[in-house]
Amino acid sequence: MTISGRKRINTIIIEIVLIIVSFIFIMPLILAITISLQPPTGVFSYPPKFFPTAFEWKNYVQAFEMVPFARLLLNSAIVAILITAGKIVTGTLAGYAFANFKFTGNRLAFGFLFATLFLPAETVMIVPLFSLMSKFGWVNTYWALTVPFMASATNTFLLRQHFLTIPQSLEDSALIDGAGPIRYFIKILLPLSKAVIGGATIINFVYAWNMYLWPTIVSMEDEMKTVQVGVKMMIDAESANNWGIIMAGTMIAVIPTLIVFFALQDLFVKSLVRSGIKE
């Protein structure tokens, strides 16, 4: 067998394996969509039906009637957008400072920042953070849902590492042309970092959208709850045995993250393979 033939066979085998693995990962989503379109008799039928015989679109209508999904979606959108924007702004600025500015204690400060990545923030900080929000009078407000999460050590670390891969000669050339640090950051550095920022945007948006513990604690009124809390409210409702409606609500909660991912997937893929500009 020739070398090209072996390469072709290896490529085919790899593609088959990737298809199988992709199918395994996407199966839960397909199953959730299937259950969301079935009546209770279809969900618990034996043998199980992978494809519904009759599409129960009213499950989605009943999901909106069971909990105020419109309000919950609005709350989650506001929270996710504000947290994502805050993390991107603070992450890029802090990453730029650590990567390009030489100041006393630079390495020490970054070391402390990096050490916070190993702290389970949601368990260690939850009590003092709630106490702080109570003193500020921010409980049941967007401030409490967003402000504590508008900065991230992870984003700072990732963006600092990316900025370090950009040649120093670009900054030197910009300074020679009369561009200051801020102009260089906005006009040159940010356009070169679109892929990384796009990938970080997806990750941060999905994280903020899927937050459950903190919104459950800090939003005690239904009008301030997020969509993830709304799904739990559906499970606790009287019709919790109707998994068609519950899965319909789950799919409603998942759709916005899928939209954001498909809108920015090119940047996300580039952020995974891009290693920066090399001199």
C-alpha cells in the first residue's frame, strides 16, 4: 500500500471516530428536543420512541404559562450581557497592563491574581459576598447579579498570554509614529485580538447565562430571577411529572447560548488554533 493510500485510510478512520464522538455529545440535546415535543404518554412509553409520532408544540406554550419565561429570559439576557461586557473590558485592560507595562511588583501581582484561579469562588466567597450585597442594599437588583462578576482572573490570564505573543516591534513602531499606549491598544492590539476576544465572549456569556447558585440566593423575588432558576421552578411545580413541558422550558433556556455560539463560532475556532503573530 502506498503512503498516500495509508494517509487516506487514516483520514477516513479519524473522520469516522470524530463523527461517532460528535454524535455521542449531541445525543443529549437531540433527546431533550424529542422529549420536549412529546406528550406524557409518549415520554414514558415502552419501548422508548426516539422520534415523536405527534408533535406537542403546546408544551412550549405551557412552559411560558407555568413560569414568567419572558421576564426570566430578559433578566438572564441583561445579566449575561453586562457580565460578559464587564469581563471583556476588565480582562483586556488588565491583560494589556500585565503584558506591556513594566512596573514594580508586576510579577508578584500577577502571581496573586493567578493564585485566585485555584479558589472555589462560589463556595468560599458566597457568604461574605451576600453580606456585602445586603449592606449595599443591592439584593433583588441587577447590581447584585452582575457587579461581583464583572472581573475575571481567567480572562486576564488568557488575554495577557495572548498579548505577550504579539511582537514588541509593533508597539515600538506605533510609539515612533506618535501613538500612545491607549491608541496602540485600541487601534492595533484589539483588532489583532478579535479571535481571542470572540472566544472569551462565548465562554463568558455561557457561564453568565448558566449561573444558578448566586441568582437563587440573591434574587428572592420572581421578577428578578433568571431563566435557570425558572427551570428549577418548573420542576418544583405541580405538573413536574410532565417532562415534555420541563424539557420545553430547558430548550428555551438553551437556545440563546446556541445562537451566541453559532454567531461567533468562527472567532471561537480561530481562538483555539491561533497562537499569535510571530516575529
